[in-house]
Amino acid sequence: MAEIFRVVLATGLMLFARQRNRLTK
């Protein structure tokens, strides 16, 4: 269960970073 949560967190963080980068540009 911890592994799944870790993967979800990493995916969400990546999406958040991508969205933030798009906003900056």
C-alpha cells in the first residue's frame, strides 16, 4: 500500500510541476 501511495504522490508531483511550468511560460 505504501508503494502505491508513493507512486501516486510522485505522479501528482510531476503533474503539478508540469502545470506550474506551463503557467510560468
